[in-house]
Amino acid sequence: MSTESLQKGQLLIAEPSIIGDLSFNRSVILLADHNPEGSVGFILNKPLTYALHDLIPDISASFTIYNGGPVEQDNLYFIHNIPDLLPNSIEISEGIYWGGDFERTKALLNDGTIQKDNIRFFLGYTGWGAQQLEQELESQSWIVCANSYKQTILSKSSRDFWKEKILELGGDYVLWSNAPENPILN
């Protein structure tokens, strides 16, 4: 894919050659922003052992927290598909939004209005400076594809997400789909 067509809302699939990088090995990233100054994304398939109420005790929801990336891992971020309920959200693309009024989010989580398929929480994010992502694409670190799931991506299981996307690519990628995450363990 041409790097000229990079845009927010796309998925970045880690090339199988990314080995030994704990953050990005077998990652699927939703590109939340892309502009001349840089890019921001969230890793969709790296759940952590924390639940939301572990980090914010006044929230009763036990939603899984994901490793969003190596930048600012002491900050909590969220994406969702309910902009009508969460004011001040920023549209990523086609029904997916980033952030919003957190006090309102907490209230809606506690009263059960927001369900797991509506929102996903991340510690940290993935960030690239100007032209950095384009350079990584040129070095074949990532495969760019459309988010065909649109707003339902939030209900997508993270367990085999990378493998499913690699299988969809077909060709030589099919061989990588069943390889161990760490080839030394083969």
C-alpha cells in the first residue's frame, strides 16, 4: 500500500518479521490520527491483567484494559462507538471515536449504560513523529489495511486478531499464522 494514502481509521498489522519487540510483535493497531506532524494509534490486541475498576476504584465496571502502546503508559485512553452519549469525542472514522467527557463516561459505566462492545480502554498509546510511520512502512514493518469492522471492531476478540488478519492476507503470510510468537520456541 502506498504511504501517501495513510489515514486515521486504518489498521496497521505488524509484519511477522517484527520479532522480539514486546510492544509491537503481532500487534494490530487502530490508527487514531495521522497528519504531517505525526501519527497516533492504539494496539487493539494486547490485553493487560488489569480491569478498569483496578485502576479507578470509583468505577464498578470490570472492563479489560489494553496496552495501547509504549507512549505515556501512565495515562488511560479510550475509544468508543457512542458519541451521542459522550460529549467532546473526536471522530476517528466510520463510527469510532476517541475520548470524551470522562466524568460522564464514569457515570454511564457505573449505571450500566455503557457495555463492553461500546468502549475499549488503553494504558498508553503508540506514537510516531513526522514521517516516522512512513519510514517504518518503507522498511516493511507494517501492513496497512482498511478497518472493515468499522464500529464493531470494539467487540472483536483480541485473542487471535493478528492471526486472522495475517490469514486474510494469504500468500506467504499464511505460513506465519501458526508460527510461535517467539521462533526460538519452535
